[in-house]
Amino acid sequence: MTDIKAVLKGCPLLAGLPEQAFDEAVAMARLRRFASEKMIYAKGSMQSALCVIASGTVRISSVNAAGREATLIIFDAGAWFGDTVFSPGTPRVYGATAHEDVTIVELPGEGFQRLLARYPQAYPVALDLVSRRLWSAMSIIEDDALRGIEARIGRRLLFLAQIQGAGEVSSEPVTFRLTREHMANMMGMTRQGVHKVIKRFEEAGLIRLDYGRITITDPRALLAYLKTLD
């Protein structure tokens, strides 16, 4: 049985809320389950909600007119998503799909806004995390424009590790579900091109590959290595 309060308390975006606020959050939250490949919400839809993954993974993507899907990011358990939660009334910029069977705790956007208004001490934490995500996204644009393939792939791996948690680069190992095929789709590259770079990182001891998973053994070490490529 999923403990909704425990899931919400584990969400970095809500870390600034006091204890009593979580009881209010639980009262308005709902538990949702989706089978693998089921759509959670479509691009352009008008719902606004903060979604926290209790178990499973979620794929954030965009689909063009020809039906080709581009994977933007894959979120693992503990991560939060919801691209209009800070701006209710605007359409979704991206779609979200269950990458595998997933359980989500969903907090209505308007309810989330009321919590922040009632407990303004939570704003600095929330704004810091949002700004970190924005900075990371801008860094990806810079990487694609200015850096070589090895640096681009390494920095994208760091981004995926950071976005799973509080956005900081630490020395603690970070594991996330990701195949080389998904990485290639995400990067707009061939699987073979991604594989060569990933293997170099593995041989250098910077990452560990398992079935469907990648572990960054020491994100700070990977960051230090990438700086030598600048």
C-alpha cells in the first residue's frame, strides 16, 4: 500500500513545507496508477498538477505531426514533474507517458498554489529547485551548440542525475533507468555513437552499466572529467 504522505514528504519541491502542511496536502492528493505505455497527460492538455512518482518511471516527450516521438527525459521514483503546476490555465508544453507500470501521487495545481500561499516559507525551496532545472535546461542548449559528443553525453547524464533529486552534484552514486536506445533518442544521435562514448565512461570507472540502468558512480568525478574536455 502506497503511503501518500511519505511520498509527498520525500518530494524535494515540498521540502520547505512544515509538518502540518502535509496533512492538508494528503487531503487533496490522489493516487493514480498507469500501466506501461499508458498516457498520463497529453501535450496541450489544460490540467495542472504536481505529480510525484511513488514507483515506476515516467517518460516526458514531444510528438511531431508525423507521429515521431522525441524523448526529453525519463523520471524515476521520487522525482516530481508537471510543467504547468506554477502556471494553471496554460496548456501542457509536453506529454507524459508511463515508461513502465507507474504509481503517481497527484496534487492539484490550484491546491499546490494554496499551500504555497498559506506557507510562504516553502517558496525559497521551490523556487531554487525550479531555477536549477531551468539552469540545467539552458546548459543543455549550450552543450548542443558548443560542445563535442563526449561532453554532450556526459553532461546529459549529469542532468538526468541532478533532476532526480535536489539538483546538486554530489559524490554519492546515482542510478536511473535508461537504455542506450533511449539515450540516443534523447540526444538525437545513433545508438552506436552513444554506445562508444558510454563504454569510454564505463572503462574510466565513471559509470556502471546494468540491464536497463545506468549508475553514475561519482557525479563529481564525472563533472571534473567533463571540465577537462571544455
